[in-house]
Amino acid sequence: MNRRGLQKRGLFWLFFRYYIILACTLALLVTLAGWLLDTQLDEDVREDALGRTADVIQLMRSDYARTRADEWSSLTRYFNATGPYSVALLDAPAHADMWLSSNGDLVYARLGPTHTLVIGPIDALATKSRDLLLNTQHQLELVVTLLVALGFGIGLYAWLKPQWRDLIMLLDTAERLGEGQLATRAPPAESRLFQPMVTTLNSMASRLDALLASRQVMAHALAHELKTPLARLRFGLALHDTAPDPQARAQRSAGIDADLEELDRLISDSLGWVRMAGGQVELRSQPLSLAHWLAEQITPVARAYPALEIHCQVDTALTATLDPVQFGLAIRNLLGNAARHARSRIDIAARIEEDDSLTLTVDDDGPGIPEDARERIFEPFVRLDAARNRESGGTGLGLALARAAVELHHGKLSALESPLGGARFCMSGLRPAP
């Protein structure tokens, strides 16, 4: 049911629906408890009546046994005149030794094989008092039940009211988000029951808003970045057709191939960043020996930049549970970035922090990164004027891809000043293998 449907029915409908169910359940429980109490009380009264008359009946039986049968009528009149109870003699056999009448005021007892002794009414005043007590008890139960139901209803309404307002607020926020108003956020909930839902909904809205904004930035930036290689391709094709000889044509064909490779790399990196930023990449982590694995990542960079000294300061016993493909993407981009800007040296180091997390750093001795640009460089297609430009190579997505890959591993990638004088890229919060 949507917000308008709930508001149309209103809080009273919600309250009435649940209150009727709970009130009926409460009334049923009270009625059942009263019936059990009445049954137990009635049984106690019957047992008490039989217990109080058992000795008297035994004495009467003894007297009847010592008296001839033709004198039993006289003996019965004697008991009525002197005894505490009225006594009657029935000329009919008894079906049990002793029992009470249905209303509990007469006691029947076997007297020989042919007669039945009837004693009572027993404690008529007590019976009337019991009936009066039961009637009063029923009235009291009714009053108590009504008071409990009233108090319960007031408490239930007071409890439902903030829940109702929170529900309407959440539905209103969800409808606005569904209409594309991604800047909408739910205000804090009045009840503890809905506060986790408010937090989750706002977090989801923030992620959606950020994802949509990043994709819009990516779309605009990608369109801008594609212009340069496309323009070079168009120019290269024009020159290719006017080449004076086969050697010149081959050289211009090689330039076209390079531009096509750049386009392919740009599109591939863009799609990879979109997948990682959107959480569409599934990690396949495994324990890695960091020193050995990093040496494999360093080898192609060392071959491409033979003039650079690359030092890997990692303990050979250190291992970490990482996805070698996705984390390898981060390391290769950071190494490539450092190699393009280093003057002569790159250092890679790893250490275990006090909280048992793993930190990896990549340092270079290049021109460094201005402090006010150390966060902006992780945005797609952002290049610094002095330190990073198209002439230095790359698609402008390397650092954005590296950060996305590190965040997939629940780590953090940040840019700092290096002790070598250039830039330091620090990957922190990674967890080593046990």
C-alpha cells in the first residue's frame, strides 16, 4: 500500500484493526481464566461439602443399622428434630456411595441395598454467600477487563502514533526517490523501530546520487577525452591517403594503430571503472605472498623504464588475502604513474599496523602533488597541469581505477608527500591473511 492509501485510511484504521485483534484476544484469555477459576472453586466447594457431612452420614448409617427397618421413619424424624441437617429417606437403591446434587446443596448416601439417605440443604447461607461472591467476582472481572482494555488501547495508540508518522515519512521519501529526486533524504525517525530503516534508506539514496553523478561526469569527460584520439585518427587517415611512398604510408599506419590502441584502452578503462564504482565486480581473493607477487608486477615496469631504480622493501614472509586481478590493476596503475613521473627512483614498502591491518606504499622522487590536488587526482580524467598531462601518457583513469580497486578490498587509497621528495600513494586498511 502506498502513502496515499495509508493516509486515506488513517491512523485510526490501523489502530482499530490491531486493537480489535488484541482486545478480543485479551477478553478471551480473561474469560478462559474466569472459567477455570469457577470450575476449580465449584470443585473445592463440592469436596468441602462431602468432607463436612461424611462423619455425620457414617454415624447415621450406624444408627440405621442398629434399628429395625420398620422404625427407620421414626429415626428419620428424630434426626430432623435434633440434627444440624434435614434428613430424608428414599425407598430407592443408590448408584454410588456418596454424591452431591447438581446445585451442590444435597448429599446423597447409600443406605443398605434398597434405600438412599438424603441430607440437606447443607449450609444454605454459605451457598447463598458463595453465589453472591461469584456474582460480585464476575462484575469485578468485567470492570477490571474494561479498565485493562481501555488502558491497553491508550498505550497502543500512543505507541502507534510515532510509528505511523515514521511510516508515512518513509513512504513519502521512497516515492520522491522513485520519481528521480535523488537529493531527497528522510528526516530522523521518531521511533527506534524505524531509525535503522531511515539510516539504510538515506545511505542508499546517497550511494545512488553519487553513482549517478559519477556516471554523468564520466559521460561528459569520456566524450571530451575521445575527441583527441579521434581527431588524430581523422588527421592520420588524411595523411595516409596522401603518403608519397610505401615507407611513409607504413609510418602513418603505425600512428593510426597507436591511436586505435589508445581508444581501445580508454574505452576498456572507462568500462572497468564504471563496473568497479557500481559494485559490479566480484572479488576472487586468495592468499598471496606479497614479496613474490609484487616482484611479478614490478617486472614489466622495470623493463619499460630501465633507467629507474625500483626497490621493493617487503618481508618475504608477509602474506595478504587479495584478488590478484583487481588488486593487480591498482598496483600496476600506481607503478605506471610513479614511473612516468619519477626522476630516478621508486620505492615499494609494506608493513603491519597496530590494528593488524596491512599498509602498502608506492613512493617516487618526481615533482610531487600539490596538497590541494591530492584528492582531486582520483577523479576520472583529471590531470594536473604541471605533473600530469597527456604528454606523460595514460588515459587519465589510472588513479581512479586504483582507488576503486583498493576500496573493493575495503581499503583506502590516499596521496601524500613522499620522503623521496615526490608523491606517495598509500593503501591502508588492508587485512593480511591469517
